[in-house]
Amino acid sequence: MRHELEGWRSAQARGPDGTIESDERVQAARTVVPPTEEGARRLGDRYWREVAYASGGLVRVRWTAAGPELRLLGRGPRLLRFAPAETVHVPGCVSCRFEILGGVLAQRPGGALELSQTGKDEPELRAAVTGFVPRLGLRPGSPRWSGALYDHVQRRLHVAISRRYFRRLIEEAAS
């Protein structure tokens, strides 16, 4: 799984209110999931598996009626809580979106994680976090707010997980 990803792009931004935008994208040679409900859910399921794998099992997904939760060792504190998946599957677009409900890594509820595949012949895969306000770092507006803890920990993890996630989806589609 060390080969390079075609068309890899990663962009990060922080809004004046402290919201984080993180957008990772890559091109695939062929579609990786079908344009169905099952395909949309597979995007989400594969992402959560990569979270657990990349953390060496330290962070695990716990499925509840209210949606997935990321927990330390599966039972520890809720690092992040998400609403159930919202899926879209129309010609040319398959996506799985999880609204962020809170958790100890969130300053407040808000934002979302969206995983998608768009296009048909050479689809683009995307993992995007929008509108998220991390707890790591000082409060936005504080003269000492730098977001350094977020940048050095959470953001790096999200980017690394996204790269693994894209590689795995592409490899599975090729086999």
C-alpha cells in the first residue's frame, strides 16, 4: 500500500469562528463503489475501519442507535459522536455524510464528515470535514489561539487516515 495516489490534493482552512475545513481528494482509474445505497454505506464503513486500523485499535468505532461514536478502546470517553449516515446515490455521485454531534475532541456540536465518489470514467474520491470546531487548542478569538494542537494531532491523523482510506478503496476495486 505504498504506491502514490493519482491527483492527491489536500487543503486545510480555519474560519474566523474557529471552524475547520479539511478537504482531501484523489483520482481513481475506475469507480470504487457502485452508485447504490450499498455503495454509499461502503464508503462510510471503509473509512471507520481505517480509523481503527490506523490507530492500532486504540480508537474504535462503536455503533449506537444514535450513530457511530469514536471511543478509546471502544469503551472509553466518546472522542467524537456522529449522527447516522446520510447517503446519496445518484448517477455520477455517491456519498456518505456524518453530522458531528460532539465529543471530547469537539468544542461544540456542528460540522460534518463527508465521504464521496463523483464522476464516472475517472472518478474523484473525497474525504472532507466541514464546519468542525476542535477542542484542541485555545478558544477561537483568544490572542493565543493557534490551533497548533489540532494541526499537529487531529489534522495529521485525518490526512493519514484519508490517504489509507483512498488506497484501500482503490485496491479493493482493482481486485
